Amino acid sequence: MNVALTIAGSDPTGGAGIQADLRTFADLNVHGTAVIASLTIQNTLGIQEVVKIPPDLLRKQITTLLDDITVQAVKTGMLLDGESIEIVGELLKKYHLAHYVLDPIVRSSTGYPILKKDDIELLKKALLPLALVVTPNLKEAEALTGLSVRTEKEMERAGMEIHAMGPRYVLVKGGHLEGDAALDLLVGDSETQRFRRARVRGRRLHGAGCVLSAAITAGLAAGLNVPQAVRKAKGFVHQAIRTSVSIGHGRQLLNLTSE
Ligand code: PXL
């Protein structure tokens, strides 16, 4: 059995965070393990409050799990502060977790701020160099580089700057660009690959970034290389967006029920 780990926040709606990651792992035939790093209080209209898990409990959840279980790939999602970031960085190294997908969550899809400036700097120092893949959207690419990232050219430039910070691959997600195609750029050591999919119109989504990084993690856990895992994850997310569901009064959630 292939095993993946998510270290992320709890989202009671099931649309993002730990809950969405576990369902994505299951859909992709990978056993999911999960360490909760933060709690959110939210519904589909947005986040009311975020609460971090005390650092010693974050540490103990990870060490207790990994002293016993070997995981083939890991992703991190919502980490709320520098202390959590440092603990995760230290333990990723200690347990030699090389298949690491970093979802650099700076604010929620509904605009709730998650990381402060100093925390972003720490994330760049402590986590980016450990990542096999980092998956910034346009806003996150701007926060990591200080550049404006609004065009395909600017996406590539920011992707190269982030690549120089140490991760092996940078997937710059262009889902919020104007245009008929959803374009993502995968910047690697030697080349940049382009992934295009027809844009699904008329959706206001919650959790797409989480599901994409979880699907990439599942692919890596199953032995795919990064471009293969990204391609498969994009297909999975596209299908889940096409069939997305409205269960509350706000944003739509990706459809993660298996048909
Ligand atoms: O979309 C980023 C995100 C990640 N993790 C959790 C969230 C959200 C957004 O709301 O709630 C737990």
C-alpha cells in the first residue's frame, strides 16, 4: 500500500484542508495519514477564525506517526506561524522526506490572512529548499518574490525566481489569469513545461489548491515523477471542478465523491 501524509489545517466544510486531502488520497488509491497543524472555524461563506495547534502537539503528532509508519510522500498546507514552519522543516529533514509538496498558503481563497511577512520569509528559508514541488498561485508567487505576477511572462519569471530559492520544481498556477484556458507552468531545473486545460466557467471555488497539491502528493506516493504527477493531478482537479457541488450558501466545493 502506498502511504501519503498531509500536515495541514482542518476545514469543517470538507472542501479544503485535511478533509479534502484525505478524500483526494482515497480517490487516488493511496492510504492517507494526517497531522492537524491548525483548526479553522468556517463555512462556505468564509473563515471566521483560525487556531494553531500547540507546537509540542504538532511535533508529537508527526514524530509518533513517523517513528512507526513509512510514508512515500508528504504535503504541507495551512501552517499558521513561524514556530510551526520550523518544526515541520526540522522533521522533514529528520525523517528524510524527499517527496515533499509544499502548498504555500498565504491567505485563504476567501481572503482571510494566514501568514505574516516574517513567516513568509521563514517559509522561504526553512521549507522551500526541502520541497520537491512548491505550488504557488499568482498571489502566493507575488508574496514569495515581491514581483507582480499577472501575465504568463511574469508567471515564468516568478517561477524561475522561486526555483532559485531551492525547490526542484515550481508549479505556478494560473487559474486566476484572464482567458479561456487555465494555464499552469512547471518550472524545473532544465526546462519549463506548460499545462493547459479549458477553463470551467461560472464557479467560485473553495479548496482547489488543496486538492491539486494532495493529488500531486498521491501521484508521487504511487511512484510517478513530478511532471507525470502534475499532469494526472490536473486531470483529477479538472474533473472535480467540472462536477463541483454547492452544499452551502457560499463557494462551491470540488466533487470528491468517486462515481
Ligand atoms: O485554501 C487554503 C486552505 C487550506 N487549508 C484550510 C483552509 C483553506 C482555505 O480556506 O481552510 C484548512
